[in-house]
Amino acid sequence: MFKSVLVIGHFRGIRLEVHISWLIIFVLLLSTMSSGFQRQHPDWTMTTAVLTALVTSLLFFASIVAHELGHSLVAIRRGVPVNAITLFIFGGVAQMTRDPDKANDEFWIAIAGPAVSLILAAAFGLLAALNGEGPAPVPVALGWLATINLAIAIFNMIPGFPLDGGRVLRAAVWKATGDLRKGNAAAYASGRLVAYGLFGLALWNMLLAGNLAGGLWIMLIAWFLLNMTQAQENQFLLRDRLSGVRAQDLADTDVPLVNARSAVETWLQRDVLPSGRRAFLVGDAADRIEGLVSLSDTRKVPQAQWADTTVGEIMTPAERLHHVAPHARVDEVMQLVNQHNLNQVPVMEGGRVSGWIDRQRLLRTIEIHLQVKR
């Protein structure tokens, strides 16, 4: 199966990923930088220009990772878990499992990325100055890295969501008013304003300045920012509308059970096919759950062995099951489902199952709440 994301490593429990779209910007940057170096330094050979561009490009993307690590490490320190950092065509993003609970946390998490970029700009600039008498490619590459990191810091501090400056604006309004809704409203409005401004700049480049390629790229960035702003606004609206709904309100109390000693063939013929259910909890009673078995688990053994294989041998053990408490918020359930790609989430308390939530039920509830006007 084709994967759009490649894991390149881990740092302090944070997964480092490269999205397939990153290859586009990497190739474009490498090509543009190589030709640019050759024009600016005609005494360089093609090999020197390409190798300098390659090393500089890799250090540039390492700088993007460092920027996102700045956000991530501060987030973790302030109690906001981070799953991964992903490089993609528009840069990088730290995948936090939830938003901060306090305005101060939002501010420090947002400001950390640009702060790292400023530090990198100063460090590369100092190294460029110290290597001024060395081989030309070294100070040239270091000078370019200093400039681009400074540009990243400045661009990200534009007060338009989802840029870091927009998050700082949200934190400031949230802190001043004590109202997260007002902070979000200001951030989303600023995000749209910045996106529309970039659209205008893109049209100016294409129609008046004759810079078609540059204009198209700016338009893509504007489109991305506008879509991200709209997506974040929809998520906040959804969380707000579902704020009073708990896991126990969504749970199906008719939880199907199967004995761990039942043969897989028997379970399929007796339980799955007649009921149309794709998954069952394994155990003798709601307070004696041993695990969960689903149709996908049957792939662990050949069909010819189903009659001689028990459900207990292919199930996911109880200690590895992801579950939620009855009073868990719906957004917590959504986060768990999306984070671990789950189809069923048992609702448990004190080792006893009171129900479960399947993905279809959760999505149906979300759809209904989005359609209800308040």
C-alpha cells in the first residue's frame, strides 16, 4: 500500500515525518538554488553549485524541523502532547493532540518557533562572518541560511492564523478578555485578512509585475492559509457545539461479547454474519473483558485454520485496548479515534465496560450537531 508519509526518525518521543509533497519543494529549491549560485558565482563549477545547493537545502529543512521542535518541546513542557512533526510542501507542522488550556501556554508555544528561527539566523550569520576568508561556497551557504531563517521568523510572526503571529494574537486577546472565543474570533479574522492580502499580492505579481511563477506560489500559500483558518474555525465550532456531550451519551450499551475459547469459524458463523457486527469484546461479562476481536484480526491466520484457532489467539488484549471513561468529552473521543485510527472505542470505568462507541456512530453525531443551528 502506498504511504504518503515517510518516518525519518524520532526525537524525545516525537515522530519526525516527511510528506510526499515535500519532495516537490525540495526539488524546486534545489534546482532554483543551483542555477542561482551559478549565475551569482560564474567561477563555480556545476558540481560545486549543485553540492552547495544540496547541503544548503538540507540544512534549510533541518532549520524547519528545529523551528517546529521549538513549538513541540515547549508544548510538551506545558502539558500538551505532540505526536509528530511533518515536513510538507508548505514547510512543517507540529501535530499537537490538543490545544493549550491557558492563554500563557498558547503564547509561549507559539513564540517558541520564531525564537528558534531567530537564534538560527544569528548563528548562521556569525558563522558566515567567521568563514568570510574560507572557500566561497561555505560563507555563501551560511549567509543564505541566515537570511532565510530570519525571513521565516518574520513571516511567521505576521498576525494571521494559523501563522505563529496569529496564535500570539489569539493568546493576547484571550489573556486580555479571559474569553477563548474572542481570542479565536480575532485570530480567525486576522487569518482571513492575511490570506486575502496575499491573494491581492499574488494578482499584482501576475498581472502587473509579470512574475507569473512567484504570483502562483503566493496564491498557493494564501489558499493554504485560508483553508487552514477555515478548518480550525470549523473544529472550534464543532467542539463548542459538542461541549456538553459525553462519551456515555454516545455509547451503545448493547455491547456484543464472545467467549475467548470460541473458534474463529464459530464466531463468524454464529455471531458476525447474523448480526452484521464487525467487532466484539472478548469475555464472559462486562466486568471480565479480556480483549477485542474484529474482522481484520481474522487476517492473522489463514482461513483454513479458522476452525482450529480461538478468538483469544487473534484478539487485541485488554491491556492494549484504547478506551475512554463515561464522562470523557466528545473531542477526547474524536482525538483517540483519529490518533490511533480506531473503529471502536470501549467506554470503561473501574475495569467494567458500560458501552462502546463505533466510528460511524461518532461521525453521525458530529454530522447532526453541525446541521443543528444554535
